[in-house]
Amino acid sequence: MISATHFAQQMVDAPSAVSVVTAEEIRRFGYRTIAEILDSMRGIHITRDRDYSYLGGRGYGAPGEYAGRIMILIDGYSAADNYYNQIFIAEDGYLDTALIERVEYAPGPGSAIYGNNAFLGVINIVTRKGRDFEGFDTELTVGSHNEREGRVTWGNRFANGTEWLISASRITSDGVRHYHDGETIANADLLGERLFLKGNYRGWSLEAATADKWRNSAYPALDIEYRSRDRNRFVNLGYDADLGLNWRTATRLYYGDFLFNGKGQIPSHDILENAWTNGRWYGVDSKLIYLGHEGHQLLFGSEYRVDDQQDFHSRAYTASSGELWHMRDALHNGDTFSLYGEDRIALSPALSASIGGRYDRRRYRSFDTTYDAFNPRLALNYSPWHDLTFKLSHGQASRFIPIHEVWNEVDQPSRVRTTELVAEHTTDNRRLLASLYRYRVDRLPENFFGVESQTIRGAELESEWQWPGARTLRLSYAWQHAEDDQGWEMPNVPRHIGKLQVTTPLLGERLRASLALRYIGERQDLWNEPLSGYTLTDLTLTSSEPMPGMTLTLGVRNLFDTRYRHVSFFGDEDGLLPQDGRTVWLRLGYRFP
């Protein structure tokens, strides 16, 4: 577990209520996107429209809100774009799930170490290595809505220690045309392409990725036809060195860019619109770790990031005549300098503490505005017995206003102060976890309609059992209540979230069945009206080695064809967008010897 702190440590030692999904679970439950993986985790819920998937949890989940509150890292690299702070977790994400070793979710004020965007937590995606493939690995998937997906991956480790992995994939889909009653609310033709490269040699590492997605969407309720493209790319070069005398250093240089282009048409108003966004950023992050002081693990770090380009352009035309009647151009840039540190202290064999903090200085060059933020965190771990641990943490995190939310002037960074108590009992075949937390969010920007603060309270329970034959049962329940200082509940925040995952072999590993249930409870829509809850059931059948080198997976999503709707700005007159009924897909994999 490396997300909750920068030190490698066991999950039970991390100072938060950590969740982990492994590569084996990804395979058994047939998770095809990062969104599906996160949707299986305790307390998280995913909202989808026909273009994107949005991450909600710990009292947040407003529809159409581009993350910026839970950070997603890919092997330590922050994967959000620099204009919307959006994280791409569906077909538009950087990674095929077959490339993922594990996904770690550490809720809490991650800004104390990771800085902006780690407002309510950190998700770290650890990718697999070339040695995990040792040759070519391919997959072909077909499914509902004429969906077709193909992936080819090559990886290997050579005698001199050099290790490489390269993977390319392509997905197409005709999108959803009809719902249960035949009514068409929206559709989305999809074309997505991805390329991922990873290499390691001694202390050097290199990762590069590109993800390109095109969509054609229609929203009859809003009389809109829309075509869009999202392209994301990054390069991450790292070097780790052992300096001797218990000193280690880790440095990485990174570069990323983002392109969005959207073209919309409103036939009833004779309007054509074109909008595009360009983002580009680069930086350096360096850490110095000292393990020579008995009872301490010390980390010092600094980061300098340049947001070199944060541009937005829009044009509106009269469709029949081509006359330009509206245009807007906004050209921005900025930079951020950061210092951070952490000390993990062994106070006794049963008691340890983690003390950390981060200072960020964010400059919005185009507005000639600079803000500072310091975010501390303190955590205590107490283990009276080897299988029982109590964790108490208190911290603060800040969120600098993303450039797409800035109009005339820059608001001060938002702030959250958190307190959480966790109890965890772990044995060889069982894990029980309970968590209580309280968040206080303030210094909200002006566009929150006069709201000055928000209070979030929650409780989470999780239990997991494992039996011989890789039989596993996991149950989780989360209660959350989020309201502002005017007494209004925050939209699209379910009061109750319940999840169950069970997997069992039927014929050894030649046939395995995995069942997943998700209950999303009552929540408020855009008009502050209650929206009833729903339960979804997914079934996955996997077969390993039906023939040498082959795998076969059958997935049935929404097994009982449940009718449900997500809160969405692109929905009907009630702001609700019907979701998919039952869908089926089949995947064939083959690894060349």
C-alpha cells in the first residue's frame, strides 16, 4: 500500500480506511474500466452520462463535476487534465484494466502530501510489469450495442534487468439507442484508442501513454446533437537511487497535454457551436528519504509544476447563413511550487504516529494572482494485539480553484478539515473494518450560490472472508450525510451505499462464477427532490485454460434489467438520464507461448 503515505507499508498500517482491488479480482469480476473497479469499492458511487463517468464519495458527487477532489495517480503520476481537473475513468481512460496490478483507495486529506486535487482522498493505480506477460497477450471482446474491443500487449524482462511493456487497444460501440420502453433519450457512438508504454532499467523508469476518444451523441430532450473528442497524453521519467548511509532519493520528470474539441448543433434554433480546449503542463518532483534514525522514517520532498497552457475557445454560428455571432477566447497559464514532508514515528511496539504537511504556492499568471496553502495531517496507529488496529487521523486539505471555474477573479482555495476513526481486525482469512468520519468544508468559491460551508458526516463498515479454493465474500456498507450551512442536502449524494461481491469456483479454475450487487440509496436530484434508490446485479463467468493459453469471460451487467436513472445535466426535464438495461459481453483472451 503506497497511496496513504509515500512509504511502502501494509494496508493495516496505513493511516486511513484503505480499500484495495487486485488484478485477480479485476479478472474474476470482469471489470473493464477503472470506473467499474472504483464502483466496487466501499463508499464510492459512479454517475454516468453518455460522454463521461464521474466519481463520487465521502459526501461529494454532483453530476457533471470534474473530480478535482479525489486524486487519481498512475504509478504516482497525477492523471487529471490541467483545465477541468477531470479524471478519465471510463473508455476514455489511459489504461486497459488488464494492465493493472492493483488499485488502492485511501480516503482522507491527501493534500498533506500529494497537494491539489487530493482534497478528499487519493486513488493510486499500480500497473503491471513486462515480466507479468513474458510475450504476447491478446484479447477480443464483443458485446451489446455492437461493441467491439481488441487489445494486444507485449512484455518481457531481459537478462540484463531491462524490462519493457507495450500495449495498444481499440474500442468501438454504436451506443445506446433504446431503453426498456423504447424511448430514446440519448445515444453515443464511440471510438476509443489507447497506447501504453512502460520500461525499467536499474533505477530508471519510463512511462508514456495516450488515450483518444471520439463520440457522436444526441440528446433529444434538449434538442442537441453533439460530436466530441478527448485526447490525453503523458510521459513520466523517473530515477530512484540508493545514496548509502540509509538515504534514498526518488526523482521524476513529467509532461502531459490535453485536447478537447466539441461541435454541437441545435436544429430548432438554427445554431452551430464549436468549442475547444488545450492544456499543457510539465514539472519535476523529487523526494529524499532517510531511514537511519531509529524509530523514524523521514521523507522530504519538493515539486515545481508549470501549467504552460490552459486555453479555451468557443464560437457560435447561425447554421443556415454561417454568420458568426458569438466568440470567446480565454488564454491562461500558471505554476505551482511545493514543499512537503512526513515522519512516521514508532513510539512503542504497539503505537506509531504519522506527522506530515505540505506547502503549496499557486500562481495564476494570467490573473496576476497568487495563493498559498499549508495542509498538515496527524495520524495515530495503535495495535493492542497483532490482529487489531485502531487509527485516528486529523488533517486539512486545500483545493485551488481550477481555471475553468474562474471568470473575473480567482477565489481563495477551498479548505476541508477532517477527523476519522478507524478500527480494523485482520486474520489469515478474515478482515473487518469500521470507520467514522466528519468533514468540514469551507472557503467555498462565489459560484456556490451563497453557500459558505458544508458539513459531511459518515460511517463505513466492511467485512471480507476467504475460504479454501479462492472462495471470497466481501460486504460493505456506507452511510453519508452532506449538507450546506443553509440546511440543504448536497445533490446526488446517496445516504446509503451497500455492496456485495462473492466469487467461487464451479469446476476449479476452469469455471468460476462471480456475483456483484450494488445498492445506491435515496439521494437528492438537481431540484432538491428525493430520488429513490436502486439495486444492480452483475454476473461474471470466467474460464481459465479451456485450451492451453486461452481465457474466456462472459459478463452480464444489470442481470435483472433494472430500470434506474442517474442525475445528469443532460437528462430529461427532471434532470434524470435513464441508464442501460441488461447488457452482455464475451471476451476471448490468448497468451502466446
